[in-house]
Amino acid sequence: MNKIKLFFSVSCILSILLIVGCKSQTIANNNMNLDGTTWNVIAINDSILPETLKIPFISFDLKNNRISGNTGCNGMNAAVEIQPNSNKIALSEAISTRMACINMNVERDFLENLQKATYFSINNDILVLSDDTHPKLITFKLRK
């Protein structure tokens, strides 16, 4: 009976270590997977974007701690900081060109939500930026 309890205890501990180890590896891999990738916006505040002439997007350059992209109207870039081995992200206020476009609401919402983001998650080809009160500030799909 004691051997069964010992086997069960060891199995539980190993399972927990495996789960924690895989979770940490997933977060670390997410950080590495962002570098050099480009993501197209598919939704802002969980609302699918209307069809526009240009799809907003961001590209990550983590070697230089920068993102760049397009708001759907103007080019933009910002500083980005991702805490190692976590899903925490911080973006500076973006700088952008100043062209006037037909639908400036998408640009305004996109830039405001980028700056609000404090967390990110990646599931398959979907990147979601969120904060403590908004689970889906901006949803992206990986550009292939």
C-alpha cells in the first residue's frame, strides 16, 4: 500500500513539474516567436474591422525593442518592452505620419489600444493584446 501512495505522490509531483515547465517554455517561445513577425489587425475591442483600403498591422523588431506598422492610414512605430518569460508587454506612445484619411476612428482606436496593452497571448496564428479590464483590446492574425 505504501508503494502505491509513493508512486502516486511521485507521479503527481512529476506531472505538476511537467505542466509548469511547459507553461514557462510556451511563454518564452512566445517572446522569441514575436521577433521578426508581422500581424494584421482583425478586431479592435472585439469588433471585427470594417473593410478598409489598408489593413492595420504591426511588425516586431525585438532586437531593437521596436514595433512598426500601419494604422490603416498612417505609418507608425513605437518602443516595445516584453518582460522575459512572461506575457507582459509595454508599448510607448506611437509616433505616426499625419495623413488625413476617410476613417480616422480605426486609427484612433488602434493607437489608443496599443498604448493600453499590458499583456499579450498567442494561440496558433492569433495574437491578442489585453489589459486588466479588457480581454481583447486588439486581435491580430499572423501575416504569412
